[in-house]
Amino acid sequence: MAKTTFSGPVVSNNGFIVSGSGSVVQLAAGNATLTFDTHAGRIIEVNDADIEITLPTITTATLGATYTFFVGTAFTGAKLKTDGTDKFSGNAFIAGGSGEARGFASDVSSNDVMNFNGGTTGGAAGSTITAVAIADNEYLVTANLIGSGNAATPFADS
């Protein structure tokens, strides 16, 4: 199969493999509201310790959109949020510095925020978070977090 190069956003109902220089997006310092066109399907590197990231509102056209985050700088007070209408479904696994590891499940009926402190709620450098728009008003979240101390759920309500 031949390779095709695109310079702008492209939608495929059967998927694409993203690679090359545009496949990693660096978030600038300060709060960020993501967009489907700029962030979906890419690795989003975060180097702001107390950033608030807002995911795009889920629409029929954006179902299946994946937002993958890599924590480059340890979080101290960061948040991953929805628009307040969309909710998180899924889990977070936190590996503690003392060998403790705990898993947490979201409450899909109300959780629309994830809080990270780099310690008990995870978010140390090297942590990863993936959010996939799986249904109207529902993001499936899988978080593999590095933390320390007595792990606590990062899931919360706004």
C-alpha cells in the first residue's frame, strides 16, 4: 500500500496510524482547551506542573477520538477536565514510590475531573493518561500514574 501525506486534519471511519513530527504535540504553559483537529490521535506532552486541561465536548463526529497524555514534568496541582456534561468512565492505576500500587475506578454518573498532585493522586513525570470518546457524554479513561505515599483516587466531580 502506498503512503499518502496529508498536511491538515483528516477523518477516517476505519482509522489511521499517526507518525512523524506532527504526532507529538507540546502543550504550552498555562491552561489548555483541546480541540479535535489539533490534539486527537496524537501524543500530548505536558510540561506544566499545575495546568488545567479541558477535553473537547463529545459529538457524533468525534466519537472514537483518542487523547493520549505523557507527563514530562511532574504535576503538583494539575487537572484533566471535561466540559462538565461529559463524564469519565474507566480506571486509574497508581504505582507508589514505596512499592504500593492501587487501582481506582471512576463514577461514570458524576466524575468529570481528574486531579493530579504528583504524589498521592499520581502524575509524577513518566505518567500516562488516555481518554477516548466512546459515547455521547462519556470518555473512557485509562491512567497509568506514578505517585508516592498512600495513593488516593484522582477522580472527582467539578
